[in-house]
Amino acid sequence: MEIKIGNHWIGPNRPTYFIADIAANHDGDLERAKMLIRLAKEAGADAAKFQHFQAPKIVSDYGFSHMNAQVSHQAAWKKSVVQVYAEASVSWSWTPILKEECDKVGIDFFTSPYDHDSIEHVDPYVPAFKIGSGEIDWIEALEHMASKGKPVIIATGAATIGEVQRAVHAILKLNKQLVLMQCNTNYTASPENYDHIHLNVLKTYASMFPDVILGLSDHTHALAPILGAVALGARVIERHFTDDNNREGPDHKFAMNPETWAKMVEETRLLERALGSGDKFITANEQDTQVVQRRCLRAARDIRAGEVFTREMIDVLRPATPGAIKPHEIPNVIGTRALTDLPKGKELRWTDLGA
């Protein structure tokens, strides 16, 4: 299974595709958003992603204002939930500008739309649809995006396996180009979050949904989850991206910065090289090693022509001279006769032995 996003082919035997989720880290500044696109490209990202939502169509003022307190990562917000969403939204007037900037620097433009109008608005600009974890049970929105015929990437944080199944089946009925991402949606940057990533879910997804591409959407800082996910088959990685983790804003603390992002890409590319082939063989750079480190059969003493070999007449020593008899052939050598005189230490060859 392979899909194409922009100029990138994505599949089990393709390079990992990195999505830098700029999200709200533009801090309401278009020039800053463009700057982050450039930094993401320089750090090795394949796509720069934003989020298109209209605050009244994603959050309920009544609902959040009637909660006893703001909870989860929102507990640290100094403004109301509705106000934070309103300030973090991407103006529709930005969309063509952001797309143009991505095109200019050679990075794919992504955005996650969070309502039907936004889906229609972003469709002309995106090569694929990224669906956030919070939308996983809004089937009509998933079907709306899937019906556009473009690749669909869906994160599965804070969801049960039943909810994942329902979403996957709804999308696949309309669109076979699906990336399924394991995700943990805790945005607190707490060290305890590493206990809740559950990369092994990727193995479950591979078993249950063999025709989808695997991915990881992650909100921690270390390289281990990314490298582990790639080793388990993930080929799309999404992490938040900022230039400064100390800035005020909802997404800066758990984002990666240009330095850590570049390190992540560098280490992943090394891992991809190291994963290599599933075939076991003597590799090109081991050809000399197999001579000096392996053993062959050698004369344990001076042997005269005509002598019959016993086990005591055979040493098993390095190096494994090319053409010499290998140690596993000892039983076949015992009982044969030496055809020529063999000095102590000489490697044994089948041409030196007879019945």
C-alpha cells in the first residue's frame, strides 16, 4: 500500500513523512506563521500544518463556561477556552498566503479543518486531509473529508478501539488512501506522558487494518517514541513545531523547536538505513570480517599422505581461509585420507582429501 501526498510517496518502503504542526504557534501573526514554515522546512519537515476552525463552530461558550473549572491542559490557560480558540484560529484570508509560502520553500501545506465550511474552504489548497483526534466520532465530518478523494490522515488519541474501527470503516468505504495514527492527546508536556503513548497499538492497527499506512501523532519531546514508532512500521510522524518553547500560547510548551526537530529527522533517517532488509545474508561490509573472525579446519600436526583423519588430527582455528573446509563439516572429514603431505596449521581443502 502506498499513497502520494504532494511529491512524496508514502508507504512501508518509503522514507518517513514528517508533519510539523504549527497549529496555534503563529500567535495570531501571519508573518510569524510564514517564518515558522521556513524554519520547519530548514529543520527537515515534509509538511507544515495549521488548523482551520471557527471558534463558535468548534467550542460551546455555554458548555465551557458552565464547567466548574478548566481541566486538562486547559487548566493552565489564563483566558477562557472560547477566547483562546478565537485567538488561535487561522483567518481564511491567510490560507492562500500560507499555501504560497509553503510552495515557495518546497514544503507541503496542510491544515486540519474543524467544520464543514472549513473543509470546503481548505479543499483547494491541501494535498491531503488531516483529521484531529477530537473528531474521531463525528462520522459525517470524516465522510465529508474522505469524499474529496484525497489521502486522509486521522489521529486516534483518547479513543477506544471500537471508535477507531468505526472511523476507519467509514473512511475506507469512501477512500482507500488512509493513514492511521496512534496518538495520546495529553498536552501537558508531563514526563509521565511517556507511560501512556502505547506504541504497541501500532502492531494492533497493522493486524486489524493491513491496508492502511501507520503513523504517530505525538506530543512529547524525546526521540524514543518517534524512533520506536518508525521501527514498528509508522511512516507518517506528526509533532507540534515552534521556534521557542518559552513563548506564551497553548501549544508552545509541548512543541519541538528547530534544533530538536532536525535531530529527530536526522536520527530517523539513520534508523531507516539501519532497518534495512528482512533478508539475512553476509553483507558487503562483512566480507573481510567473515574471513578473519570465522574458523576453518586445519591440520593439528604434520600429516603424511595416506593417513586417515581422526578428530585429534583436526584443529578449528581462525582465519577461515577462502575455500577451506568449514567447521560444520568435521564429521564428513573424519575417515577420509590425506592425498598429500599437510604441514601443521595448513587449512584443509576437499581437494586434499580422498576416500
